[in-house]
Amino acid sequence: MKTMKEYKTISRVAGPLVFVEKTEAIGYGDLVRISLPDGTIKNGQVLDTSEDLVVVQVFEGTSGIDKETRVKFLGETIKLSVSEDMMGRILNGAGKPIDGGAEIIPEQKLDIIGAAINPYARETPSDFIQTGISTIDGTNTLVRGQKLPVFSGSGLPHNEIALQIARQAKVIGMKENFVVIFAAMGITNEEAQYFIKDFEQTGALEKSVVFLNLADDPAVERLITPKMALTAAEYLAYEKNMHVLVILTDMTNYCESLREIGAAREEIPGRRGYPGYMYTDLANIYERAGMIKGKKGSITQIPILTMVGDDITHPIPDLTGYITEGQIVLSRELHRKGIYPPVDVLPSLSRLMNLGIGKGRTREDHKVVSDQLYAFYAEGRDLRGLVAIVGEEALSERDKNLLKFAEEFEKHFVTQGKNEDRSIFETLGDSWKLLGAIPKDELTRISPDLRDKFYGKDIKDTKVEKTETKEVAEKKPKSKKKAKKK
């Protein structure tokens, strides 16, 4: 067994980083044990390595480190102890239990970097996930295996929406293991207590694994928290055949830590001071969502980020939008009106929506109803600006109907309670009630057949008729008629 050497060659300390000289060949990402003169032990990870210098990021902060401090490189990377016993547990950002329970006895120890998914091995997402929120289910549908971020702003209720999705998310029509992994980064103690209380009181904790990184925890730990959460997700999805929804909040805090580490390393900054490699770093997180051919489990991601200054062109939402498959945008204007959840459906988008809705998945009218709602609401919103100039009296009868439609859409479709879990059928039913206020022949995005079937009627579907998979069809016994022919 190779003996690990200790080094006392620290040349300087900058922020959370320690620079060590004259070492042997050291691997990138290796764990480091740092022994202070007073006997204190700190842990770190190799951030950069070269022939002359090794840069170590210290998890517990660099206070007390001096020239006499000894550094030992352990020759192994960060691993997460995983087991089904993680279910119902609350862990810190480094994967250690903080709920007062026993240590997790691992079935495996997995590298938190994970393994890249071969694009050819990816399965096309096709199953609808019901969040119980109409503005997501009805107009920006989440599909199993998708990564759909929430773009919020400071002071908007993204945490409440995250918890509501964690409580309510389910795949209807299927009896399968559905798990939520909730990772919070850079949150205050007050927010942490709010999250824990909600999970415990609602019973959502039983089907969840919670990772909490607090604002006063080291910035370095914040960088490994989402990787810890996704490692747990990959284990449960691909080893235990579970369907996992990963909620990451707040990715802005994660990116701020990236910038802090980059500044300490004296890197040349990119846009707004963020590292030039931030796109790659975010892609390494977001692309760990998906489904793999031959594996029953899946990983779906909802990253949540606060847009600095409500600016959607800021580097964090901008790069996130390039990598992910759409976005749910929260509106400060709707929030000021007292509307919850303040989801603005116009800039929101789910690029995989069409793969998870329609006949055999939700209902045959889902797509066209969504398109019609979007078109009418967009026109009604535009008319509000015109009314401010010419007054409502100058509008045509059709324009007045659309103006009222936009108001009713926000009041009855967008608005719902924080504990209100609407099924997709309730959402579609509310949609047809709204469309009922518009003359039937003006529903130009809906076919005449569907108009005749649903317009002005109270449709109460209670289940989804799932389409047969190839595997189910093959297992079914052949008909007697075919057997006789044989």
C-alpha cells in the first residue's frame, strides 16, 4: 500500500483556497486532509494541479492555516454513501445527516461527478408528470426525464412553489415508485426551518431526500451540493428503478460561489465577472437528467434560480435557457396583484410538452386548448395597453371579450391555493369554462370535432387511459382466433 506523504509547502492562502508547492503528481479532484498546528483537521479537494503548484479548496474555511500546516493528498475523490435508507432523511450539503438520526449505512459509495450519459442511450421522454399547478400542467407541461427550470426574482414565492411541486408531483395512471430529491443551496436558517417543517408536516418527507446547504456554510460545499443530490438521484433511478424528481434551489447561489472561487484563483472573468466555464459547469449538472434505454428509472429536474434585477438576459438564466428544455417564468406584476402562483405563461415554455400530452397520456384536447388559451391571453394582455390610451369604450365587442378573458384567466386559471392540488382534468375543465365565454366559432385553434365534443359541456374524466408499451403488448396472451389458425 502506497504511503501518503505530508507536505508543509503552503505558499499562500486566498479566500477558500490554499496553494501548495513542490508536490508529487497529484490527481484533479483528489481529497485532501489538512492538519493545523493546534491539532484541528480540515478537509479539502484539489481544484487545480500542475507541475509546480496544486490548488486546494478547503471545505471548512482557511482560518488558522499557516506555514506549519501539513497537507496530505489522499488519492481518492469525493464519494456519497448511498442506500434506500436515505429516503425520509435530511442531509447537509456534504451528504451528512443533520436530522438527529443515525449515520446512513451505505450499500454503495458513488463518485459525485457521475458518469456522462451516452446521447445514443438516452430514451425519448414521453410521460406526463402532474404537478397539480394549472399553469404548468395545462400550458407548460413537465415530462418525465425533462429539465425544466423556474426563473424567479428576489422576493417572489419560488420556495413555496418548489415545496408545492415536491408535495404534489406524481405520474398519473401508473403505480410506480416516485421520489423527490430536494437540494437547497445558500439558504438562510429561517428558510431551512421552513422547508423542514413543511416536509415533516405534509408527510412529503417520507418519499423525499433533502439536502440543505446554508448561507453560512462554506462556498465550496455549495458547489458539491447539487452533485450530491444528483448522485443520490442516479442511484435511486438506475439502480433501484425509481422515478426521481430533483428540485435544485437556488442555482444563482451556486453560480455566485463559482464566481467567488474563480476570483480567488485570479481567473480572467467572463460576462459580469462569472467564470468563462460556467456554461460547461451548469451543463454538467443539468445534463444528468434524463432516461436511459433499458433502465426503468428516470431523473427529472426542476432547477430554480433568481434572476438578478429580474433580468432574463443575465448570464445565469441565459446560459440555463440554452441548456434546458424550456423555462417557467414568474412575474412580479402578477405577484403584486396578489396572484399565486405568479406564473407568466407568455414567456414560459416547455419544449417537450407535446411528447407527454394528448390522447392516451392526458386527453386529446390538451394541446389545442393550451394553444387557444395562450393566443387569447396574449391578445387580451396587448389590449390592456390600448385601453390605457383610448379607453374600453372604443373597443369592439370581440376585443372586450378578450380583455375580460385575460382578467378571468388570471383570476381562475393562474390563481390557486398553495395547498390546492388540481388534476389535469380539473385544469382542462377550467380551461373550457374560460373558453365558453368566447363565441364558439372564434375558437380557431381548435378543430370543429373537438369544439362540438367539449364546448359548453362539463367533462369529468377521472383517469388516463395509458397507451400500451411494446413490452406490455408482447406479454398479453394471443386471441383464440389466432390460436386456432395456428
